[in-house]
Amino acid sequence: MDSRLHHGMIRLTPREQDIIELLLLGYDITEISKHLSIAPRTVKAHFGRIYLRFGIMGGIKRVKLATLLLSKGLIPSEPNQSPVSANERERQMIKLVAQGLNNRQMATVMGTSEHVIKNDLKSIYDRLGVWNRLELALWYEGHQHQELVN
């Protein structure tokens, strides 16, 4: 894990650093628990303490954590140099995912159904070559400085 996580006000234990590293590789709680040979409830407890330290509440907390780490420069980003085609609706959806909203919350904000949100997100994932909302949030944070073109 990046040593910059040791600096400043927030200190992480070596185990918490391992958990965050696996999160950023796209592992879910079950995969993290298997990889580290600890119980899933123990992984959840570690995440709970990490969320408290970073002041993360509500929404999709793992996405919020990864987005926060990237935005603070605590993990490296590799921005693509070419602009990405996205309409206004897609730009809004990507931003909402990066903010940690779940599909229900996104549907409320956008005035549509969860089913429509789910289908639209699948399309965005395919076009950008990401697998899930965590990767999409990380992609967004790494590409904020670039303009998304219509």
C-alpha cells in the first residue's frame, strides 16, 4: 500500500492497508476475506473503522472510499489522453456513481427507474472498459480534468 496513507491525520494498520489495496484491485468482501484468510465479518468490521476514520457515511461506501483516496492523491491515477464521448445524461450518471450513490438514489435524482439506471450503467461500463461502479468512480476521478465530449 502507498506509504502516503501513513502521513497526515489518518493512520491505517497494515491489515487495513492490505484490505484497501485489495479493494482498489476490485476485490469484493468475500474475495478479500479469502485472500487474507479472515472471516468476511472481520473484513466488514475493518471497513467500518476505515469509513469512520475517513468520515464516510451512507451511499456506496467502498466507492466513496476509493474515490476519496484517488482525489487526495493517495493512489495513482493513469488518465487516458483522449476525450471520452458521453452525453449529458451519461456524464451526470458517472458523476453520481463517483459520489457513491446507489442505483435507487441515482434513479431518484434522475427521475427514472432503478432498472433504467442499471441498464445505462452497463452500457457505460462496456464503452469505458470498466467492470463495476468502483472502477467507474476511479476512472471518473482520474479523468475529471479532461472534458467529456458529446
